[in-house]
Amino acid sequence: MLVDRAPSRVAIVWSTAGGHGHRAGRDDTPERIVTITVDRRPISARITCCAFEALGLDRDCQKQMSKMLTGSIRAFTEKDMSLLEVNPLVVTKTASSSA
């Protein structure tokens, strides 16, 4: 998450390439990068659902990710952050089977 200064909104950027691959591959594989901007909290379920589907997350992972995303947005705004990075964030078999 970071502050997108042009629209004065929070931008949330995900990449299935992850870490260095995200930086190195952003020009070669832009389809692997998902960016959404948020102008209010809480973030709408429709926006998160579209982003999670673009990342290929199943329903169980989407539920877990929604909780993390909601908490992250709350921390970002309440602590007046300019950047919040979680790297790496991975999906494991155990994580994808628990809700």
C-alpha cells in the first residue's frame, strides 16, 4: 500500500510475480500486477473480489485475504503511513484449506 498522490487515495498493489520479480518483470508481464485505489474505508467487497480473482485466489484464500487487507488498511490510515509492504506473502496448502 502506498499513497497515490495524484488522486489522493491509497493504492494497493499486488503482484503474482512477487518481490524482485515484480520489479524486474513489471514491463514484461504487466498482467501479473493488480493495482486498486481506495478512497474510503472499509474497502468494498466488490473491489476486493475483483482484485483477488485477478490474482487467482480461491474463495477460502479470498476470505483470509479480506481480513488481512481490512486490518492493513486500518493500520495504514490510523498510523498515517505512506508505505506498507508485506513481502513475501505466500499461499500454502495449509493456509488455503483453513478459513
